[in-house]
Amino acid sequence: MNSALKSKISASIMCGDMMHFSEVVKDLEAASIDLIHVDIMDGSFVPNLTFGPDFCAALRKATDIPLDIHLMVERPENFLELFHPRPGEYVSVHVESTKHLQRVLGMVRRYGAKAAAALNPATSLSAVENVLPDLDMVLIMAVNPGFAGQRLVPQMIGKIAECRSFLDAKGYPGVEIEADGNVSFENAEKMKAAGANIFVSGSSGIFAGGTCFRDAVAKYRRGIA
Ligand code: DX5
Ligand code: ZN
């Protein structure tokens, strides 16, 4: 396991109170969240629709917390310019969503952003074997993408461990691993032990009903320190 990588918590804003996003962002800042995870869905790659580039632009105006943009869209290469990624942000594209993965990862990096490949639960790690030099992060979907509130696909803990071993064995110990989906406090500890260092917290964590963001973040940090 690569403990050299700093643990980061990324709040999945699609799970927040959509009628009060500016307050949500202020509370996330007060809770010292590391990243804001923005799920972009096109209704084709996944059977759901969420936000677009204007929402990301509004978030950038509202906060300095870096965005962690998760593109669940077909042919992300056609939309990347609309999002205009910024240095310090992460942009994840699904390996299943493009014929030109290496090109798209290069496009992300040319904006100065961190390039990530996202893998659905059934997708093998071999899908990123030929783009390791182009990667800053691998996003391991712990649930099937498209909706919040789903249950962990149990074997994804093993997949995170396999991914960490794979990256280290290939000479890429600096490539981060993000766990996304049902990252509860308990699951986060298992994901950390397996080798993840970025944790997307949604409806089973920070945005679980009645949870104070500050307390939730502190609880995560105790568990994944
Ligand atoms: C699902 C998204 C996740 C989701 C996380 O397709 O990629 O980021 O919003 O929500 P929870 O934590 O409820 O699984
Ligand atoms: Zn996501």
C-alpha cells in the first residue's frame, strides 16, 4: 500500500441540498474539505442527468476548493473545452466512454489539470495499462455509476488493492487512487487499507441526513489518517 500519498476527502456535491448550494459550499469550506466532486452525467453513458459546465463555472466563483470533475459522458473529448479545466483540478474520464483515451488524458493535462481514468466495476485494470504515463489518478467506481445512494459492489475493495499493487509494480507509485460510491465511514477505512487515497463522500458520509460536515470530515480523517 502506498501510504506516501496524502489522504483527501472529496465531497460529492450532487448529494447536497440543491436549493442551498452556496451554503453547502461555505459549510464544506468550514469543514476543510479537500475537493468538491462534481458528477457530470449525460443521460447516455449513464441513465441520469445532473450538472453542466456552467455549474462548474459557478462553483469556481463561489470557492477556491479545487474541483474533482467526474465526466460520466459519451465521448468526453467533445465536451472538455466547455468545462475548461483549471490547474489543480482533477478531471476523470471513463475508459468505457471514449475510443481515444490517451488523447483525452493529454487534453486534460494541457489545461494544467490532473488527468484521471475512471473504471466501472466490471472494467479490468488492464484498460489503463497503456496510458500509465498519462495518468495522475485512477478512479475506481465502487458502485455502478449514475446514482447516489447505492450499495458498494463488494469486490471493489479487492480491485482497489489490485490497482495499488499494479501501479506500484509498474513504477507509478505517485498515481493516486480515488474511491467513488458508497464511501461510508466504515467502507472508507477498508478502501484506505486497500490503497485508495482520495475518498468521494456522498449520501453515506458527509451528506448523510443530519450530519454536521465538520464532524463528518473529522470522523473520516480519524479513520483514514
Ligand atoms: C455515482 C457518482 C458518485 C455518487 C456518490 O455515479 O459517481 O460520485 O454521487 O454518492 P454516494 O456516496 O451516495 O454513493
Ligand atoms: Zn462520481
